Amino acid sequence: MAVRKRRVALVGLGMVVGAHVRSLNDLADRVEIAYAYSPTAARREAFAAQFPVPTCDRLETILDDPSIDAVIVLTPPNTHLDIVGRCAAAGKHVLLEKPLEITTERATQMVEACEAAGITLGIVLQHRFRPAAEALARMLAAGDLGDIAGCSTIIRLWRPQAYYDEPGRGSLARDGGGVLLTQGIHTLDLMLSLAGRPAEVRGFATTSPVHVMETEDMVAAGIRFENGALGTIDATTAAYPGFAERIEFICRNGTAVLAGTGLDVTFHDGRTERVAPLETAGGTGANPMDFPHDWHRSAIADFLDALDGERAPRISGREALKVHRLIDALIEAGRTGTSVAVAAAPA
């Protein structure tokens, strides 16, 4: 059955918009960009100088256009509840850049508003779409590696002070958090998708002497998963010049290491499997946008597939709440110095 071409609009023209435009252009047989909206004239002008896409200065232009199927929201986290709520009320499906919102309470309100309106909400947590991650997901699902006994995640990134000098950057009011909610959320979400539900965490969270900022730029924690597996979480944006994120799995039948965009698996019987890392992958250093747009394209394609198939996207709003609950527990553990249970989804 033929599927009609979707018309979408971009809301927010910040640093990540280029990855979305390039992805949408790659999917031009399935989707077209109808509008690109920002309330700021300078942002609209800078965007128009790069991309031949119509711009608009009012969100109502998008919400009132019945030909728009979906909106891709790229605005700061503290605006998401309002903007996504307005899109849902207008019957527009939404693909939202992470995080959901600045608090899990506001994030839950937003997810529930979309569900009540009957619109599809997808979240851009693109690390799940990396080929190496997908290969490991298949191995784990097939039982090739056996039960997971340990899972540790290392996120050692670099952001210079100039990054945090932007008004609102690294603040609770605009971003909702630091290294966990703004940067580490991608790798933590991937970890949860592979390792399963965490039960409790214990650790530390602080602002290091490397940065002047409100929220945390360094976290060191232990984690126990519901299945009994143990592990650690080591996350920072103070590790110059930035290193590839790693997730290490110790399993009954072998060990698997996701490092950046590569995967190395070593089985106890001597067999090995490898997915080579991409030489072009980056984004761990001073330029957060130094990465290929391939995984954004895959996330958008999955969102379009979800709309066409009337199913949930791989990373729905409800699914993304899981990593928010883990981050809440990590911050609380760092604040109290106690072991903190990771909240489960409401029954």
C-alpha cells in the first residue's frame, strides 16, 4: 500500500537543527519540511542562509496549518511542556529532542497530555540506532552472551567553560541538569535498553573545579540492576579533550564492549565478533555537533514508520521516562549519600 508523503515543521533553530535538516533531506521521498520556526529573527536569518526552507515567526502558523502532520521540536528543555502540549492540542504528532523536560514531573505531564490527545510522541535518543548498538541488542536478545552479570558505563566528555557561559546553559531553570540530563542521557538510555531495569544506585554527583556552572559536571556511582547485575556509572564533561563513551557488559558466556560507534565481543570459547567504529564519529569534545547525522536519520525514519504503521516509535515518550527516573535517582544519591531506589513505571 502506498504511503503518503508527510509534511513536517521544525520548531527551534539551535545547534542541532542541521542534523535534522540533512536527515529530512535524505528522506525527501517520504517527508518535506513545510516550515522552520524560531521567535528570534537572527536565528531565522542564519538558518535561511544555510537551508532553502520557508521560515515563520509564529508557532500558530504551524499549528493552524491542517497540512502539517508532525512537528520536530528542537527548543530548550524548559519549553517542551508548553510547546508539545500546544502541538498535541492541535493534533500534531511530535518528535522531540531529548530530554523530555527539566523535571520528571513535567515530563510525565507532557507524555500524558500526548496520550490523552491521541498523538504520537517520539524522542530523539539516537545512540540506540548506531549499528554497533543494534548488533549488540540482537546478540543479547538471542541469548548468545547469556545472562548479564555486570554492566558499567563510562561517559568522559569535554565541554569548555565557554559552552556553559551561554545564558541558561547548565542551569536547573533552562536545562534541568548537567552532564546526566544534557549529555549522558544518550548513553544511559542505550545502557538501559540493553541491560534492563535498574533497581538502585549509590554514588556522588558534583560540580568539579573545571567549570563554573549550577548543575553537576561529574558523577561517579554504583548501580544494581533488577536482575542482580552490578555495575558503575562514570560521567563527566570535564575530561579534556573528550573520549568515546563506553558500555562494558560482563556476561555468562563472554564480554562485550561498546566503545563509541564500535563493538568488540569476546566469547569464552575463543570466538570474537567486531563492528568497527566509524572514523568520522565525534561529538565528545568541544564541538558537540561533530558527528554524522546517520542516527538522527534513522530515528526520524523510525518515527515516520510509526506514523505510517500506527504504532509507537522505538523511543516513545513513555519509554524515555525510564532514563529520567534513573537520572533522578543518581542525583538524589549524590545529594544524600545514601542508596536510592530507582522508581518504577506507575502501574
